[in-house]
Amino acid sequence: MSISEDDTSVRRPPTADGPAPDVAPASSGPPPPSPDHAEALRLHGPEAERDPVALFARLRALGPVAPVLLEGDVPAWFVSGPRELRQVMGRPEWFSRDCRRWNHRDRIGADHPLRPHVTWTPALTFAEGAEHRARVDAIGDALAAVDRIDLRDLSHRVAGHLVDRFAGRGTADLVVDYARHVPARVLARLYGIAEDSAPIADLIAAAIPDPGAGPARRRLHGHLVELVRDRRRLPRADVPSRLASHRRAASTEEVALDLLLISTAWQTSTADWIADTLRLTLVDAAFAADLGAGRITVSRALDEVLWRDTPARNVLGRWAVQDCELGGRRIRRGDLLVVGLAAAGMDRPAGERPRLFFGHGEQGCPHPAPRMAATIAGTAVEVLLDRLPDMWSTPSPRGSDRRPSPWAGGPLHLPVTFGPRRT
């Protein structure tokens, strides 16, 4: 959707004094929270962890843009209106990815839980302008060289090998034993890692947004640095070689950071997408019957999961370049905006596919990453349901197995039993 300069839903106030400099001055100090934040809801704490979907509904009732408080009661804006989301994700000249613009960044201490997500690094996450476009184009080209049929065949082979590991024992945890490993092992093969050499695959599988996953991500980063160095010496027909060749002038560290972003984003979203689709077949009898009878396709089932509770519920990472109005709220220069994807799914337009969940505009997921993720997820679901058609969930000794987070909502465990049901 194109947005003209006179679009009234994103409007620069008459008092604004022109575009912001590249980085907001650190010495200016944070402005006082907007008066709107008197009604702010906390996007952290027990309520946000216990029932984030109910919290998203309360935020949606406050409008397409709502005030929230992050950990430490740091103020931010929660954007969940589909039109407003397209504007925030599609207009980098108004809403930047550079965390150094944040007018409250001095409140994020060394032990603040958000610090890893709002500390600037030369990663694609914070890149802008020509630099961002060049890196996204390189990633897109490196991924686009993967043949779609070859990707499906690889996904089918990986999924089948994983099912073989537990098919004979009659029980499995579909997250720990299956969903978490399918995308990781597919991606490792696309990186040119042999199937019998699993360290990188295991590290990718462990690079999830759970407490304690930081060490795995750091080890993965170290392996990727070495992988890029190796591919620059001896290129192969794989993703790291194509990416390194595409970005010859980039440092080994920058290419490794791009691979790290592909690995962690791909792993988390695709693994949760697989697990949530399988969970829905276990808890929703009508959904399972429609899928089993062919009344809905696996592709439609994947879409349904995105609408109901997308794996990436909310995303940090847009900062206002200048004062503006968005969704009827006054946004100050340097304010942080939270991209509320799960809440946006509560207003499902009839017949529309859930495209927003992969981002929007030039700062969305690099093409063809969403299509590749859907191919891997769909194949994983098909293989498991074909191989284990008689499968039912079993009670978990841990109680609730949903990730207790407003940020990523996939299941942590999905215990099942399969085979002839004993009476």
C-alpha cells in the first residue's frame, strides 16, 4: 500500500522541525512520557506472561496505537492496527530501525532484559538505507538460488529421518524431538554442513528466544565466523558462499552476522510454526478433521495458525525519526514502537492471507524467505501426519507448555502418544 505525504494517519505536526539527525543526541535526555501513558498497560510481568492474548485484546480496545510499558516501566507504543503497521514497517524514513535514536535508551542498564535487543551492532537488524537494501538483496539472492523442489525434497528427507528416530517407541515430544530440529537441519544442509556433522544444526536448534539460549547463540556466531572464512577460501554451491561472494567488500563479521540473523529468525519462526500447526491438529478436532479429509490444505492450515496466534507475537525495533501522529496518537521523535503482529491478527479481513506476519515493505523478510519457511513447515506437517496418523496429545507433567512470553508464543513441549490406542 502506497502512502502519500499528506496521509492523515501518519501526520507530522506543524511544530515539527524537520528530519532528525542520524542518531538522536545522547545528551538530550529522555522526554517525559506522553500523557497518554497514564492509561498504559504493562507488556511485561505476570499478566503478560500468563495470558498474553487477553492482554493483546485489551490493547486493541485502546485503538490501533496504544501506550505500553516495557520492563522497568519504560514507555513505548504498541502498534496493532493493520494500516498503521504497514506504515510503520513500510516507511523507514519516518520509522527507523536504528536503536541509537531511542530517547529512553539511557534507562536500559547492563542487566536489563531488553538490552540484547536494543544494543546497536553492525547487524542487519539495525541497518538502514542503502546499506540495508544491499544486505537484504544479498540475502535474497543467496536464498533464491535454492531450488524450490530441491528444498521440498530436502525437507521431506530431514523430516522422515527425524520421525524414524522416535516412530518405534510410541511416544514423542513433537517440539523437542521434531519441530525444533527440522528447520535447523534443513538450514545446516543449505549451509553446506554434512548431515553426519551436527554441531551447527544443534546450535541453530538451540538458538531460540528462551532464557539461557544466549550461550548457544554466541557459540553459533563463532561457528558461522569460521564458516564464512572457510567459504571465502574455498567457495561452494551453498548459501554462505553465495552470500560471501555477493558481499565481497563486507567484513567476515558482517557476513557472519547476516547468517546469524537468518539462522535465528528462520529457526524460531519456522520451528514454532510447525509446532503450533501440529498442536492445533491435536486440540481442535474440527480443524484436524478438515485437514485429514482434504477440506483444507496444509497451506491453509499454516495460514490459520498465523491468524490465531502467530509465533512472533510482537517485535521490538522501530523508532520515530521525528514528531508525528500515528493512529490518533502523538509520537515524539525517538519514541520506541512495538510491532504488534498477534494483536493485528484479531482483525482478520475476510479472504486475506496473513502477509503482515512476514513484515512489510523494504524492511520485511527478504524474499524468498517466507516462501521457503512455508515449504519447510508444510512439508514437516505433512510428513508427520502421514507417518503417524493415529496420534493424540498426552498430559504434560510441567502443566502449561506454552512459552510464557508476549514476544514469542510457540509451545515449549508437545508430548504425544501414537500407535494403536489401548483401552
